[in-house]
Amino acid sequence: MELANIEKLVEKYENAETTLQEEAILKDYFTKEDVAPHLQEYSYMFNYFSATKDETYTKTIKLEPKKSNKRNFKWLSVAASIVLLFSVFIGQQEYQEYKQRKEAERIYAQVNKGLQLLSTNLKKGEQAVAQLYKQEDKANRALK
């Protein structure tokens, strides 16, 4: 009768339906020498549980505190603001250079236009002076 009871308890144990008292009964049965041959595999398991129950881990575990994500987030936001300020500063300098370049191009165009006008007028004046020299030369020949 006891063997039938143990088999029922093993079946309950495999389905994870046993209580602590029933598991203690199974442990007592399987740690003894006279175990039924068809249940011998459970004997190895319960003997292993008994042997390893007293084992302890002797190494010290060094636990480091978890780094706070808030701290990382603070540094990330500080870095992002610095990058933003730096890019605004560089962008402002580039915009000022662009405005100066456009102003210089506008002034260059005006000076160039003025110089072309001056060149045109000088050519007209040169032609007028050349006419005067021709007239003077004719007058000098006529007087001789």
C-alpha cells in the first residue's frame, strides 16, 4: 500500500501539486536504501537535493550600486545644450561672414560699374584730345 501511495505522490510531484509535507514524505522514502527499482531515478534526484542543501557559496559578491539613468540623462542634456550653443555660435559667425561677403560683392559691383563709366569717359576724352592734336598739327603745317 505504501508503494502505491508513493507512486501517487511522485505523480503529484511531477505535476507540481505536492505540499511541503508530501515532499518531506517523498524525501524520506527516496533517501532510504530500499527504493523500488522502477522509482530508482527519483532516488538520485532526492539524494542530490539532500547533498546540495548544505552547500554554501563562499565567495564574496561585490555589488555595485546601479548607476542612475537620471544622472546619465543630466549629463546628456548638458552635452546637448553645449552642442546647441556651439552650433548657434558657429552659425551666427557663418551668417555674419555671408552678409559681409554679399555686401562686399555689392560694393565690388558698384565700383566696377563706376570704373567702367570712368573708362568710357576717359576714352571719349582721349579721342577728343587726339582730335585736338590732329587739328593743332594741321594748323602748324598751315602756318609753316
